[in-house]
Amino acid sequence: MTAAANHLATETSPYLLQHADNPVDWYPWGPEALERAREEDKPILLSVGYSACHWCHVMAHESFEDTATAALMNQLFVNIKVDREERPDLDQIYQLAHQLLIQRPGGWPLTMFLTPDDHTPFFGGTYFPDRPRHGMPAFSEILQRVATYYREHRTEIREQAGAVRDVFQRISTVDDATALPSATLLDKAREQLEENFDSAHGGFGRAPKFPHPTSIKRLLRGWRSTAMGDAPDLRALFMASFTLQRMAQGGLYDQVGGGFCRYSVDDHWMIPHFEKMLYDNGPLLALYSQAWAATNEPLFGRVATETADWVLREMQSDQGGYYATLDADSEGEEGLFYVWDAPAVQALLGEEVFAPFAEVFGLDRPPNFEGRWHLHTFRPVASVADARGMTAEDLETQLAEARRLLLDARSERVRPGRDEKILTAWNGLMIRGMAIAARHLQRPELADSAIAATGFIREHLWQDGRLLACWKDGQARFPAYLDDYAFLLDGVLELLQVRWDGQLLDFATALADALLEHFMDREHGGFFFTADDHESLIHRPRPFSDDATPSGNGIAALALARLGHLLADTRYLDAAESTLRAAAGPMAQMPYAHCSLLDALEEQLYPPEIIIIRGEADAMADWQRTALLMYAPRRLVFAIPADATTLPEGLATKAPRSETSAYLCRGTSCSAPIESLAALTSSLRESA
């Protein structure tokens, strides 16, 4: 099959377009490929990946660009390529199927073989090498074995397909939940996180080590809920702050340009897998900003600032939306863009600056990445400064200038590829991150960035009261998923706390209404991942646990409850509560895997404190800053101008009684108007 016959050439996904010239006769997922498989009775070879995936590139170079391997694929299978970022519905289903069939977690590239009639998987794996190694057979051998098995074992395949579908059905079946989960789950999750905590290096578990921002957020929230009591949970604060510190000092964090890579391949956070994902950096930006507000630790403020700057510089399109990913590779080598030769750094910085820089970042040690140096904080700045008779502040200033010089020099290199898809869900995570950073860092330009991204989504991805999931090259595509609505709603609610906009509130309610209408399980509670009018697939997931991104059900429950309290709308409150009831069983089985739902549960048991400030914009500014000064995760602050029009009834009644007034609300009750900043400060101190 020649490249001219490849069916990916008209796609917009950078990942699919990377395979458009393969000799493999690739199809995108759709009616044409599925019908061909049925007509020819050929099994489907489904390959799922994404553009920043290093091992996806390796398998492509080894197998999909090889004419002999491609000829086998074309002869024996109908070949379908899927970008998991465009089609997370397919990725979720077949990752779960992989785990059922192979009895271990999947990953990317995901390689699954499906029956042509009902698309049920009967064999699968992830990366397969082009020749036998690492205990794995060659991919070409796998192809022939699978095709032979399909021809000769139809009865076994039908039986296995039925078993897989039975498991999917059992997963979809839930007991009718009548009881709201109890507060004991918050304590159990805290205990489980401590059991899994790496006290030597921070984080949870062993390598490969992922950031797990939902777990860190749960610990930080847990500490804050006890901080004003007789027995503050200082251990929770330590676990959260130590993990944030070690990640920020390690190679997971880009010490030169800001932003975090996907994960660390070692326990020390030293060497990352170098791809940078928007969905990691949005939650981490929020976390470091909140940790800065909670602890006043300068490192956290610097990392939040630099990460936000990286987003503004490299990840936001001119039209406002945020791009999806940066590749791990450049010029065909993983990490090449980020690593350094020590002599070149010395020549750039000069000996006087290089010497302490090398001590801090390890350039005075043997190379730590394939003969080069990837920057990692080996010695504390204070220790190096003290040994050199400097103040830590002076050395920090010197190091900041050195990093700036390295960033300028690095900008001349060949950059990693950037996947310029604009994904609604991931934009929601970054809108939230930018809004929280704008508040805590006092940087209004970050709010401008979040507003621009929200405006892009409303203009290009919001059509006829429904969201689309992806935009690229002028095309908005794919009906949106639960995460798109939930993450964006959460981000908009955070943005409204930075700058009030009545139209933005209307947008939030429209998102919430669409969630309830098209995704809610009205019989059992909770939300499906796909809408009620989505393409019919072999399984309709209703995910509760956190994964690489937060649980859509958890974020939906949190955001809907907050919107319900703000607007006094019981529809949203009831939907949030029913989600927690539906998730009670999975949450009880493994609390620490459901941190997003636990955040929602915490606010169900202890309703958030909502502060409404009304007055003239300039006069409200000090009141708003005062209310947001402390890290208070269950506090929402909305500064609504006195001349705001068309407010919902509950907000309209909270009119300013003097130049500026505030109302402090919990649950269904609100205070009398607070008419002085001193009185507001006193009320906040009492409620903290």
C-alpha cells in the first residue's frame, strides 16, 4: 500500500498527520474503517497514542515506517490510528480492556486487536519492538500470530469477547446508593497517602514518579481544615510542601524555562520523561500558587511565577487558547533541547558565576543524562552561599540571571515539536490555574490570559449550547466529554473570583445545565464520560477515580455544588450530592484514589464560605484582596460591581448598603451586610 492511499492526510491532529505518509493504510476511527472491517471480515488493529509520546515515535520509526511490516499490517488487518487526546472515550475503554486482558496497566502507544463486528478486543499490548528484545517478540511476529489466532479460534474469541462485555457490564452496574459517604473517608485517604509517601524524596510510591497534584491538593486542604484547631495536621502540610519542594528542585521542573515535565524516571525527581503536558501544568500552577499563599515559601512563589511565564511565552496561541503539549524529543533525541554541556555553560556564564551555579545544579559532578547534564538542585542555595560568604538572597539573584542567560541561549536551539491542538478540558485546567495564580501572585496579566482562553472557547468551541472537544487549524471537532464541561465550569468559577462578568456567569450556568441534561445518570447518580447522544461504543464509562487528570465526576460534583450555593439553585446541589452517593462504594474501597471526589465530599459535609462584595470597583479592590489573602480552599470570593445588571435573584438582593458592602454566606444562610473593611477582617478571622 502506498502513502497516497493513507486516509489520515485530511485529519487535523498532529499525531495522526505524523502517520499520514506511513506505508500503513491507516484510517481514523469512523464508519469507513469499521464498515470495511465488517465487509472483509478482518480484525481491526487499533493504535492509540499522542504527538508528545516518545515510545509512540519509536514504534512508528521501527514498524509503521517499515514497508515489510506495513505490508503485513495492510494484508491482515484494517488499521486505525487514534489520537488519545482527541478521543479520550476510546482510550479509556481500550486501556481498561488492556488491563482486563493482559492483567497489567496499559500506556502509550496502545496496540489493541478488535473483532470486526462488535469492536471487542481479543488481544493487545503497548509498545512492541521491531525485533525480539526485552523479552518481547517482534511486532511482525505478533501480527502473524494474532491473524492466525483470529482465523482458527473464532469460538474462543467469541467467548472471550462475551466475558469482556460482561466485565464492562458489571463495571457499569452500581448499587442504589442511599447514604452520603462519611467524613471518615477523608481520614482514611490521609492515612493511605502517608503509607505511600516517600519520606526521603517526596511524592508517592517509587519510580516512575508522577506529580499526582490531586493527592497533594488533598493533603494541603486537609491541613488547612485543621490549621485553626487544637491539633493542626502538620504532617499533612509537610508531605505536601516537601513533595512540592523536591519536585521544584528536581529535573522534573524545567530549571531554565519553567513548567513541569510529565514524570520522573527515578526516585529523586532528577531525570524526567521530557514531554510537557498542559494538563499537568494547569493543576501544578494552581498548587504552587496556593502553597505560596499557605506557607510564604519563596521557592513556591518563584516556581508558580516561572510556570505561568512559560505558559504565556510558549503555550498560548495568539487567538487565546492554550496549546496541548510539547514533545519530549527534538532532532530525534529525547531531552536534547533541555540538557547542557558543562564547558558551554561555563563559557556562557563566566567562571565567577559558573562555580556556584555548578555547585547548586550539579555541573561539578559527573553527567547525569547520556553524557550531558540535566539541571537538578544538588545542594541548597543557602548552603552554597554560606560556604562562599554570600547571602542566600544575593546568590538567588545571581542564579536568576544565570538562568535567564541560559534561557536566551537555549532559545536558539531547535525546539521540540508543539501539538497545537486546543483541547477544551485541558484549557479548563489551565484557566483555573491562571485564575488562582492571578489572585495569589497579584498578577492581573494572568487573569487576562485566562479570560482570553475562555473567550476563545466561547467563540470557537461553544455551538448551539454544546461544547466541542478540540480545535485545530480552524476546525472545531468531536462532541465534548464530561471532563470538558466539568473542568471548564470549575475554571470559570475561579475566573469569576478574579473579575466578575455577568456573561461569564451565564456561561457557567449553561455549562452546568448541559452537564445535567446530557451526561447525568438520572437513575443512579453521577455522570457518564460521554453524552447521551454520543456515538455508541462497547462501553459507556462513568469514571470516579482520579487518573493523570482529576476525576470528571469529582470536579463536576465540586463545581456544581459551588454554583448551587452561589445561585441558591437546588438542581446543582442535588446533582452534586447524588454523584457522591453514587461514588460511595468506589470511594470506600480506595479513598486515596478519589481525591477529587473527597474534595467535593468535604464541601458537602462542610459547605463552602461564599463572600459577596458589592460596591464600586476601586473601592472593592482592598476588600477583595483581604478576603483572598489567606489560603482558604473552602472560601469563594466574588466582587460584583454595584452597577452589575441582570443578576440572579439571590445575588441581586445583596446590594451595597454603603460605598462597599460584603455578605458572608455559608450553606443557605448569609450574614447581615458588613459595611467596613475592619468588620470584614474581623469576620474572616472568626471564620478561618
